[in-house]
Amino acid sequence: MERKLMKGNEALAEAAIRAGCKCFFGYPITPQTEISAYMSKRMPKVGGVFLQAESEVSAINMVYGCASSGIRCMTSSSSPGVSLKSEGVSYIAGADLPCVIINVMRGGPGLGGIQPSQADYWQATKALGHGDFQLLVYAPSSVQEMADTVTKAFDLADKYRMPALILADGLLGQMMEPVAFEDVDISFGDGSDKEWAARGHNNERKHNISNSLYLKPDELEDRIVERFKRYDVIKANHTEAECYKTDDAELIITAYGSVARIAKAAVDAARAKGIKVGLFRPITLWPFPEKELKAACANAENVLCVEMSMGQMIEDVKLALECKKNVEFFGRTGGIVPKPSEILAKIVEMTQKGAE
Amino acid sequence: MLNNPATIITGHYGSGKTNIAVNLALEFADAGEKVCIIDLDIVNPYFRTADFDKLFKDKGIYLVAPQYANTNLDIPSLGFDLAALLRQYDRVVIDVGGDDAGAIALGQYSTVLKNFGYDMIYVVNSFRYLTSTPEEAIELLRDIELVSSLKATAVVNSSNLGVSTTAEDVLGSVEYAKAAADAAGLPLLFTAAKRDISVPGTKAVDVFVRPFWEENDIEE
């Protein structure tokens, strides 16, 4: 397959178009602005819509409207902008509508900084908006995966009628790597086969209404319980993770996204020193690949969670392992990217402690 | 070629501009020239010339960068006197931001550059998505020339797929680069290939711009 050199942001945007995204609503913010810039160039050429909204809040509400019609649509932003979108995301989840949201994370809280970060893990997996709901969350760790996960995100969002989020970071958005695009079969067409879509009833069927307001508690509870049954199906069928040299590993590193790439370099360096260490990389953050992690840690006593934050995913790691393993943490934050040597030093420290 | 005091590097972002700029600056310095390199990228806060300040210091190359490069302040502020730098240094290498968006920053210096004399290199990469045909490459070149009020004087072929670039990839791109240069009416100055894949007929360059996990900071 023909390979092109692309930025993560560009590859993601191109893959979205190929996955049938017809409408993109954006607002610029570093380090994800290339997504909007790319969409503005490409969407008019493929008969799609690029619209720069007046704010992140409007962009997500345009997504809400567009998703109601069954058309595949997307918005993207970076951390502070994603916070602004949270109300809209909750409404979309409450109305059971599919869409894709991109967060190319930068440092926070507040305006934070413009360098890469992973400090929005909690926001993405636990609470991007109020209420009982989850988002599908993918964490790509290469430019190729930026493209591949966006296709999966659109497919699963449609299948389960829920918003999906790609949680990337400034490094992945900005770096360039070769990428190849697979031909995607977009069998859903223009969305007209979605029986729930509000796109004109022609007096031939009852109204379809997109709504998240249920004033009768029993009715609201029924909706939420039904939604969580769908979540159970997703948890059982759609967890994804990569295992790297975990088979004989006595120490397992858990890391996602760009940091997993750095951790991999540290694993290779540790292996060269004869330390049995492996990497477990969640690709879906929600649902968290619990059974996969348990299996990967079967022979390991120690787990090291590495993140570009003060430690957020570590909680899901501990929950998945039911606190049966010793889980330690190494992280850099505020836009500082950990170096392979720093992770290696922590590996060596944990190994020596174990030997004593 | 490249006999003028200013060497300007332009191109599509991701074409390999910064890497070519750093290589040329080092080459000029090795040849005994007093070199200044200007990071004129006011568009992209990641992967830029200013990342190599230590390398430049070691080689005696003076680095000029936007005032807030590599900080968290997203302000594209430039504060230097180009004419003074051109008087002071044998060679000023200017690494311009990507596309016409990045080249806008160059326009304000066009008069000074015309007065002192410049070579303007247009870097092409056949593997980049929006410049993968000679026609697309020329379309972008014209946009860059328009906003910078300067004319390109040579094409450099930096076609690459990052770390996984093979000799075949580089050789296969030469026709594309020649076609682009011909269409632009410019000479193809050279085709660059990273040093570890020796490709006959190309100029060996070192790869400075690379992701964090490829920076081997681990001592054996």
C-alpha cells in the first residue's frame, strides 16, 4: 500500500474523511489546529462541510445537531477547548447520538501550556460532562494509529449510538510518520438507513426527536439502564491492548499513547541489561482492557505505570489488578516529555529493590 | 550555488526544511564561515530549529529564534535586525515556517534580502500528502513566493518517510523532484539522503529532527 509522510493531526483528519465524516465543526487551538486547517482544505473537495464555529461550545452543539440527522460528524480541540465542549458531549450522550470528538492533549489545568500532556485521562474516561454515561475512548500511539482508531471510533459510535473520543497528545498530533490508508467500506451510506435519525418524516412515520430531557424519573432510569446494557456489550467485545515482550516479564510497564513509544525504548534498553521487563499498552482507555492486563501481569510481581501526568491511569491499573500487584508510578507533567533514560532508571530502581 | 549571504529554506511543512537548514548551517560552519541560523517558524511550536540550540552552541553557530520559541507562550514575536545580522555574519541561514502561512513572516524582510542577495531553496518531499505531485509542489511554491515577495532560486529534494526511509524511496523520488524543478524553471540543487543509507548521486545528511523515543539518551 502506498505510504505518505503525514502529521498525526493530518492523518487523523484524512482518515475521518475516508471513514465517511461529512461534517467537521472546529475551532483552532494549539496543538491540534492542523486538523481544522486540513479539513478546511479537503472537505470542500469531497463534498463535505467544514465550518469554523465561533467557539468550542458552538462547535460541539453543531455536532449535536448534525449527529441527530445520522450524518457522520466530528469536532476536535485540545484540553481547555475540550473542557468547554463537556456540556454538549453530555447532551449528545443523553440523546444517544454517535459522533467523534478529538482531544489532542496539552498541559493543564486552566490554559496550562501548549506542550504535550496526558492529564485529561480522568476527564476522558470518567467525566467529560455530567451524568451517568461513558465515552468510547481510543488512545493511538503512532500516526498510523491516529488514522486507524478514527475509523474504529466512527464505526463503534454508530453501532452503539454513543460519542467516541480519540485521546491523543501534542506529540502525536505534531509528529510525522509514514501512514497508509486502507480502503474503508462505508456501507451506512449517508445515514438515511438510521431509523432513529431526524431527517424528515414525510408524514410516513412518527417524529424522531433528539432529546436528553426526561422529567419522569422512571423513564430516565430506563434510558440509563438500557444505555449501560450497551456499555456491557462494549466492555465484553471491544477492549484493545498491545503487549510488548510481556510473556516472561517480571516487571510490566503500563503506558498509553506517545509515552508508550518512549517506554518501549526503555524496555529495549532494560532488556539489553538482562532485566525481564515488558510493556502493556491500552489502546482503548474506556473500556479499559482489564482482562488483557491481568493476563499480561500473570508472571509479574511489579507494575510501573508511566504517564505524562501526576498519575491518572494508574487508578484503573490498580483496579484491574485488584491491588494484587505492587504498582508504582513515574510521570512528568506540565508539558515535559519523559526521556527513555528516566524510565530506565525507575525500572532499575524497582528491580534492585525487588532483589534486596 | 549558495554564494549569497542569505540562504533561505522554504517548503511544505514536513518536507524536511529544518533538517536541511541545520545540515547546511553545519556545513557552512565546517567550511570556516561565521554562521547565524534564524528560526523563522512562527507557525509550529513543535519540532523546530530552536530545538538544537546546544548543537549550534557547540559548533559556534549563532541561533536566532522567535522570542518565545519552546516556551508555553504561543506568541509569534520576532525581534531581530536582519540587516545587522547579514553584516555581522558570513552566512545567515533562514529556516522558514511551513507553507505560505509560514512564509508570510519572511515577507517583511524581502527588501533587506534583495539588497544583500539571497538564495532561496524550495524543499520538496514526494511522500508528503499535499505535495506528492510536481503540480501540487509548484502550486505551493507559487503561494510561498507570493506571500514572501521573494523568488525561489533552487529546489532541494528531501523526499523521505522518516526513520523507515530506504534507498529505493530516495531514488524513486528523483524523477519527481526533477519534474518539479523543471516545471518551476529552477535547478535541482541536490537530493538529500540520510547518512546511514548511502545512496549514489545524493548528498548525505544527518537526521536531527526526530521523535523523542529515537533520541538515544541512554548510555551503554
